[in-house]
Amino acid sequence: MRRIPTKRKAAIIGGSLGGLFAANLLLRNGWEVDIFERVPEELAGRGAGIVTHPELFYVLQEAGVRVDKTIGVKVESRITLAQDGSVVSERPLPQILTAWSKMYHVLRSALPTQNYHSGTAVTDVIDGPDFAIVTMPDGSTQKFDMVVAADGFRSSIRKKILPEVQLQYAGYVAWRGLVDEMRLSAKTREALFEKFAFCLPPTEQIIGYPVAGLGNSTKAGERRYNFVWYRATSEDLDLPKLLTDATGKHWVSGIPPTLIRREVLDAMEVAAHALLAPQFAEVVTHASQPLFQPIFDLEVPKMAFGRIALLGDAAFVARPHSGMGVTKAAGDAMSLVTELSNQADTIAALSRYSESRTQFGVAIVQHARHLGAYMQAQFKNKTEREMAERYRTPEAVMRETAVPAQF
Ligand SMILES: Cc1cc2nc3c(=O)[nH]c(=O)nc-3n(C[C@H](O)[C@H](O)[C@H](O)COP(=O)(O)OP(=O)(O)OC[C@H]3O[C@@H](n4cnc5c(N)ncnc54)[C@H](O)[C@@H]3O)c2cc1C
């Protein structure tokens, strides 16, 4: 990559994975970087499993992270389990699965602490011809050559620039959770560990794979099994019930896992035993802190506005079936830095970044929508459900889920 000799200054809003990729890459390409994260504490995974793709490892290395065997847990194949627990289909597909906390840890460690400002919720960003102005929580302002909005799927910066862009609820939620390897029976451990597993009972879909355990250990016996269970959930009736805590408070933007009502968890456990292969039922009912995430689609028409760039989930949210959230954020950061290194004019570089990554974002959201069409069809009529069902053979689901998409 060609370097332009400069000390341009970047503000990055959001200190999660997207922001950390951008900060590490910019810093290593001659920029001064300040990353502002509103949460005062270290961030912690919520759900934890992350599927990796070769591009992710490439960007991690460019960002200053040493990628070795401890980066994740390797599986060799995928299996689909029937409701009775027997294997109905298997295909070889080596893949490395990692955990959100591992990604956060390696990226955070690669960044000097003085560049990361925790507990700093940026309140406004204004674009200008010579610099962008960032307003801090105390009302003071700072000037930067560029602002990267890596502030997630509810990005306030995107809402200000593109108020017409809305999250679209897909009609289902993903229950997620983790269970320590040694909490599972020997039979279930033998069936599931070393595998990326699926179970597709009528109207449901669950996947699972091993990830690092506590302290990011990838040693056998110390790992955890991660599940993602998609469940049709109506927007008007069921979703509001799930989002209401025991005091009656309705958490529109997402309920903290510890506040999910006991009866909601009990109903989920009963459904697990009734609907899922016994191995998956055991994983779900032994998970330490299950949580759910409503599934949304999000697309923006462009990703750069003068000196402000949107990055990661602030711009595009693809359903988790594609397993691309973190790799997409990494790819955005890589593209941004490449364009800035090739071009002294920051605004022109951001415009080129926007062109290439908007195209990619649109394609990945569409691909993930296709993968999730079956779940979305659950509230449609019988014919539409049967149409969606036709593409939902175990072979098709195992072939297409969480693999690098070719566009
Ligand atoms: C704490 C956390 C845990 C996660 N755990 C998982 C997981 O286990 N599995 C998984 O698949 N995905 C997980 N994700 C999502 C995953 O990280 C993203 O899909 C992907 O990495 C791209 O994210 P992002 O960095 O673009 O946005 P996000 O990861 O959503 O991060 C946005 C960040 O911006 C910060 N922020 C928002 N507004 C402001 C503001 N005004 N000022 C300063 N900071 C602001 C937020 O606090 C947040 O840290 C998690 C995200 C977070 C924040």
C-alpha cells in the first residue's frame, strides 16, 4: 500500500470491532487517531460466536494482530441433525470459529491505550469543507480531518444524516447463548464438538458451533458451544412480550439479557425440548445467560458524506445467516484505509470508499435476506411458505450458511 506522508487526524465514533479495525489500520498508515466509545467499561460479547472468513484474518494481520492457532476453534465438517438426534446429512467444510470477546481483546490490545477514550458518548458531528467538528459529552468541540461513524446499527450519526433510512424487522428473532463444554453430557459433546451443526425442524432453524471458552481458551475441555436459534416472532404480538421485563418496562431498543422474564425463558426451554434434536435441546437449556436479538435488515444509499464515513453496522446490517458482520466491518476498514492511502484528498478518498463498499453492502444484505427467506415466510400464506421451504434442504442450508459469498 502506498503511503501519503501526512499526519491527518481521524475521530472514530464507536469502540467496538468496526471502530477498532479502523483505528488500528489508520494508526498504522500514518494517521493520528482518537476512538470515542460511550460505554465506560470494557465491552463484553453478547452471544459471542463469530464465524471467520479468510478476509478477516488478512485484515487482522494488517491491523497489527498476530494470527495463530489460538485465534479460534477449528471444525472440519457440518452436520444436520434430525429431531430424533440422528445425522441426516454431513458435508466436509473446514472453518475456524472464534468468539466476539477474542476479537475485541486482540484488536484492543493492538491499539495504544491513549488512543481509546472510554465513557465518551459523542453528541454531535458536523461536516465542513476543511474539517469535521465533533461535540463531546461536556459540550466542548474538536476538529478532525475525518470522522468514522462506527456507532453500530442504531447509529445516531446515520440517523442525523439519513433520517429516512430505517431498520426493517425481518419477522423473527435469534436466540443466542453459550454453554461450557463440561456442562454437556459426554454423548452430546461427542456429537457436537468438532462440528458446525444444524437442525431444521418445521418452522425453526438452529445452528451451533464450538468457540473459545473462558479466558479465550481453545483447549478441549475448556471450550464453549455457541448456538443461534431462529424463531418466528410476530412484530405486533410476540416481540413486545419478549421485550417487556418483570416490572412491565418495554425495552424497544433491546432488553438486557438479565432482565428477560423467567416465564419467557421457561417457554423457550419447553420449546427446545419439544422441537429440537436432543443434543441442541441440551445446549439451549444449559446455556448460562441466553439472550435474543430481533433480526433486522438495514441498507444505506451511500457511506460517505464529505468528511464523514459510515462503517460496519452503522451502514449495513445483514442477517446473521451470512456470518459476515465482523468480516464486513473489517473489509470496510481495509477499503477506507486503502483509498485514503492512494489519495491525498480525504473527501475524494471517502467518496471512492463509499462507491465500492455500498455495492458490497447491498449485495450482502440481499444474500442474507435470501438465506433467511424461509424464517420470514412463517407469517405468510401456505403457498409462500411451501415455496420458501423448497430451498431449505439440509444440503442447501449447510452449503450456503456462513460461507464467504461470491458476488
Ligand atoms: C458489546 C457488543 C457485543 C457484541 N457481541 C456480539 C456477539 O457475541 N456475536 C456477534 O455476532 N455479534 C456481536 N456484536 C455485533 C458485532 O460486533 C457487529 O455486528 C460487528 O462487529 C460490526 O459492529 P460495529 O463495530 O460496526 O458496531 P457495534 O458492534 O454495534 O458497535 C458500535 C459501538 O458504538 C458505540 N457507540 C454508539 N453510539 C456512540 C456515541 N454516540 N459515542 C460513542 N460511542 C458510541 C456503542 O457503544 C458500540 O460499542 C456485538 C456488538 C457489541 C457492541
